[in-house]
Amino acid sequence: MSDPIDLIKAIRTGRLSEVLAALDAGAQVELCDGQGDPGLPLAIACFLGHVDIVRELIIRGAKVNFTDNSEPTSPLSMAFRGGRKEVIRALIELGAEVPAGMQTGLTEPEMMVARLKAQQHAENASKAAPSLDDLPEFEEIEMIRCFGTDTGVLDADMMRAAREMTKKDKPG
């Protein structure tokens, strides 16, 4: 059985291999903080921005949702307080529910893509081994410092694709 401190140290240093070793040795993925609230490992990983560790902890059973995700110790709140947009995006993709009015730091198109990926993840989890032909294709384009570039066409294509997916999911 692994000492919980080994897992916390590995998370704080951002070493995924050490996190995996601690978890494989029996470290619990759900540890309580000093106040008795669960989710300390995930909270630390979210705040520090270790997205690969966040994904691994959730895959191994860490709870991505609190009763109220706007609580200061929720994974979403910890990632927001740490200024970790990539972690917020990953949390949403893995099923985190964003309370109405909660700040995430993501743009509307980024939120839509993350929610679509979450929907796809949920559908795939409920199906038995989907084929590659059944999965929609997503292309993410990062455009950093492209002054004067009109991204409206890309946004319109993404919004159209999202509406089409939503129509397919609604009966009748």
C-alpha cells in the first residue's frame, strides 16, 4: 500500500510516471483535505495545471463533479483559480458540469467543443467498442497571433456542426 504523501508529492512535481506508480501501489485517488473535503489529489493537479495527471485521476475514479461545482474546492474552481484553461477544458470534456454563470475563462466556441467532446465521450462509454467510422471528426486549430485573419468561417462551420449533432440527438 502506497503512502498518500507519495501521491501528493508526485502530483505537486507534475511527474505522471510517479503518479501512476503511486496509484498502482495502492494510493487512494480520493483523499480528503485538511477540512475533510474529498478530492485533494485532483484539486492539486487542477490548480497546478497538470492536465495529464487530471485525466489519469479521473480515469481511475476521482470525482469530476461536486454537489455544487461552484464550491471553491471543486475541480473546476481550482482550475479557474489557477488560471488553467487547458485543465478546465479537459474537465468539461470528461463530464464536469459547469454551473450557470460560473466563470471558466473559455470562449463560447471553446465551451461548445468541450461539451461536444463530453457528449461524444458519454456516448462512447455507453456503447461497446465503437468503430472509427461512427466517431465524428474534430479538428482543433490554434491560431496564435494571426492578426487580420478572419476566423468567422471556422466558427460558423463549428456552430453548424454542433447544431447538426444536437438535431441528431433530439427525437422527432
